[in-house]
Amino acid sequence: MNRKQSTGMLHLIVLIFGFTGILGKLISLDAERLVFWRVLLGGALVMLWLLIRGKIVRFSPKVWIQVAIVGCVAAAHWLAFFGSIKVSNVSVALATLASTPLFVSFLEPLIYRRKMDWREAILGIVILLGLAVLLFGPTSENGQSPLQSSDYYLGIGLALISAFLAAVFSTLNGILVRNHDSANLTRVELLSAAGVLAVLFLVSGDGWQWSYWAIPQSDWLWLGLLATLATAFAFLMSIEVMRKLTPFTTAVAINMEPVYAIVLAAWIFGKDEHMGPWFYLGTAIIVGAVFVDAWIKRKGRIKS
């Protein structure tokens, strides 16, 4: 693919990522089993792709454990993310998840042992302001709301946990990908997460019932799309396009995920996703801050 084709593919991938939340809403399985099947099927597809290409890489026991732990962090992130969608809606989950850079701005200096950039501190303050605006509640102009206040705030809480775990995952994965093949990292991360979840299901006692593992017929299509299109395909194609594009182009496209998701959710689910003016103002502040941060960092790279 050339640069223009790669840019178009990147936006398609981000649109698919945004569609992930909608699939989570359409799938009737609870968040725990939804994530299990996502990581199991997605990991199996990535492994099949690597086997066909003869690209399977074996990790040492020490590295394997590190990768498995990071995979479990990713699974926990998805558990909180889909849990937020189940109790609230797609808009609440994606708008709050856009606060991930807030946590990254604090985690990266700690893990990489560097000073915090003043721009990252300002970004964090602005995102906190956006989150504070979100807390004014979901009530619309006519005084109605698609959500009860308790569900709204629980959804925000779970999405904040998801955002924190996403920041932990991306930071730790950024260290691993320096020395290891990203596709093989994903294979081990996803399948390890599936194994840990399966053990937890058995320990809880639910996993000993065959019905617990069954997938409702109505979920097969959506779960299949989640595993193939939104997990295996999106990840593998993202590796290809990022080889052609600048970090700024990639960052801007990725920042469009909550925008795509909120628009799609409103179109598909209608009134269930129509939030109040405070919600959209808070979302605009958070997403806008991330866009401005990407632009400032790009200007800094150009000057240097």
C-alpha cells in the first residue's frame, strides 16, 4: 500500500475499533464471557495467520510470563470497557475512555524514569476538566435521560478503570515491542488472557456447567465480527499501515475513535444514545485536548 492507501486503511481500522463498542452492546453475553471469546478467537486467528506464514516465534519462559501478564492487563481493560457499555451505553464508555492519555501522561514518566513534560501536565488538567463536565449528568435539554444517574456514573467509573488499564497496557507493551515481534506478542497476550479467564471461570464454579460456555445463536455473527474484524484483522492491518505513516497521522486517526463510535451508536441505537449538552461538551473538551496535544508534539518534532 502507498501512503494514501495506508491513510485510508488506518481510518477504516479506527472506524472498526469504534464499532467494537457497538458490537459489545449487540452481544447478549456478559462482559466476562464476551472478553473470553474475543481473546480466544482473536488469538487463535492471529496464531493461524502466523503459522501459515511460518512466523511463529518462541519466547523464553521469563519473557513469556511478562507477555502473559500484559495480556491479562489487556483483558482486564476490555472487561471494564464492555462492563461500562453493558451498564450504561456506548457513548458514555467511549467518551470516558478517551481520557486514556491522562493516565499515560503520569505512567510513562514513572516507568521510563523521565521528567513529566509540561505539555502532558496541561493535557492532564484539561482532560480532568472534561471529565468534571461529564459528571454534570446525562440529562438532556427536555429533562429526560436514556440512563438512570446510578448507571451513568457506574458506566463512567468502569470506563475510567478501563482507560487506566489501557494506559498500563500500552506503556508496558511499548517496552516489549522494542525487542519482540508485535504479532507474536499479540498471539501470546490474547491466548494467555483466554487461559487465565478459563481458569477463573472454573475456580468460580460457573465454568463447570456446559451451558456457561455456550454462545447464544443470536451472538455468533456479532462475536465472529468482533474476533475477526475488530481484533485479528484490525490489529494486523494496523501494523502494516503504521510502517508507512507518521506518528502524528496515526495519533490523529486514533483520536477519532470516540467520535466515530458516538456517531455510529446514535445512528444505530437512536434515543438510547442521545445524551445531554453537558455530556457532549465534556466529550468535546477531552477529545479536543488530545487532538491539540498531538498537534503540539508534531510541531515540536518538526522544529527539532
